[in-house]
Amino acid sequence: MFQAPPFQPATFLRNPHLQTFAGNVLRKGTGLHFDRQRYTTPDNDFIDVDYPYLDAQQGWPKGPDQPILVALHGLEGHARRTYMQQLYRQAIGAGLRCVGLNARGCSGEDNHTPYQYHAGFITDVTFLVTKLTQRYPQAKIVVAGFSLGGNIILNYVGSDFRAANVVACGVISPPVDLVDDIQYFGRSSNWMYDRYFLRSLKKKLKLRLEKFPDITPFRDGLTVNSLYAFDDVCTGPLNGYANAEAYYTHTRALNRIDTITIPTLLIRAQDDPFFAPSIPQRVYANQNIVPLLPTFGGHIGFVGANTTAADATRFWAETQTIRFFSDVLGLH
């Protein structure tokens, strides 16, 4: 059984909002180079995929059997967010090569269809992993996701579409039961986060309304004042769900928790301001899942007591995720 050292937060970062903010500010996006490739998807749209590496002369490694980490960002993030880069750097140091998937509409360019990513949209993860499997059939693959990306990744590894060479999963600060978690997120104390996500979602919706007149019925999404209301009139119906409740019910990772059959690390702080302090008991019932729920950590915070700038391991969640993958892959 995987054992992780207890998370010890920096003494000035025991408040969950400070942890969340500090995690965003203190993680650095330096030292990496990126190649970006665009792939046409089966529905005649595209995904942009980032290939990070440290050595500018060597480039992204193309050996046949070196293990691959596929990572997915959170809501309205992208594959070069600093938490993604922190994961890449630690993974590369452990001997993995990395691939970052930009969800549709998150790579800096609008897509060709009006349908964007959502909590249950595993199509692009499946497509990318299949492509990597065809290109590197001898390579083992591990998958990781942050926040909403974690919900998507859990849905993927619990589905019938998981590729056989996907051998481990790690998720950081994910929702597990969206029905309950969105209610917790909607508390008045989270107004700042709600407004942040809503501003980005409305901006993209406005662009799509101009580009795709057929989705005019979803214009109400421009006038709502909460993420729940946006999902109720836009995200849910646009993707075939009657409303927000139906959307959350059908896309929550909890639906596939029982069918996850590979080693899976789930990290979520008990003080995460986005979600409730506990997770559903069904998570503990699956022996393939290792839940780590430290008392502190915020949402994708986990800034540890060692705040030396040169010490990458101060970001506890990424460190434990890569340790977990290394154990599964036998990289020690």
C-alpha cells in the first residue's frame, strides 16, 4: 500500500483560501520548453496537445518504451498552467515523458464546433491516449487530472474506453459527487471563485454565439450570476442534459468509482473551499483507490512548510502523485 508523509502546510498558510491563492502564485512556470501539436478529432474538430521537455537541444523524448504521463487541467485552465508545469517537472525528473491535453476552447483558439468540454467529456482523453498507444505501443501510460479535469480522468479510467496500457491514475482536488460538491461550491464565501469561472465561461459563450447562430437559445448563459445557473441554462442543455441537476448526476465521477480497476491516487484537502470535507464512502470501498485527505491544502494549494524556492518538492500534491506513479511503474 502506498504511504505518503503527512502534509505540513507552511505556518502562514493554514487558511484554505490562502493555500489556494499561494498555490497559484508560488508555483512557477519556468524551465520548460513546449512543442504543440494539433490533432483533428473524429467529429472534425481539433485538440491542441502540449509536449513539455527540459532539454531544448534534445526535445521531447521519442523512445519506444519510456513511460508517458497524460495530464488534464481544471475548469477554464490550460495545459501550461503552473500546477501542470510543476507536475511535468517532477515527472520528467522521475523518468517520465509528459503530454498535456488542452480541453476544447482552452488552448487560446476557439474550436470548430459549439460543443465544449464538460465534466463527463472523456472523448478527447480517449482519442489522445489511443493515438499515443498506437504511436508507442510498448510504453506504459499514467493519467492525471486537476479539479474538474480530475473528474474527467476518473470517468475515463472507470469506463470501458480505458486503454490497456494505462496502468495508473492520479487526481488532485477533484470533485467526486458533483451533485453535492456544486452545492458546497455555491456557498457565499466562494463568490470570488464563482465570479472568476463565470467571467471566463461567459466570454467564451459570447464568442460561440457569434460564431454559431444555432446555439442562440443558450444566450441566457450571458445573464446568469452563478456557475450553477450557467450549467443549468447552458452547459447541461448544450450537451444534451435537461438541466444542471441532470448534468451533474450523469457526469459525476462517483458513477464510475466502482469500476476503476487500476491503482488510483485521490488527493483532496479536507479544507478545500470548493468541496465538502469528506468524500463518498464508495471511494474507500474500492481497494484500487488510495485516498489522501490531509487536513490542510486548500484547492490545488498544498504549499508545504519548506518554502525554499529551489525545492520543487514543497508542492506536496504533485510530489506524492509522482511518487505514486513511480511506485506503480517501478522507477525507483
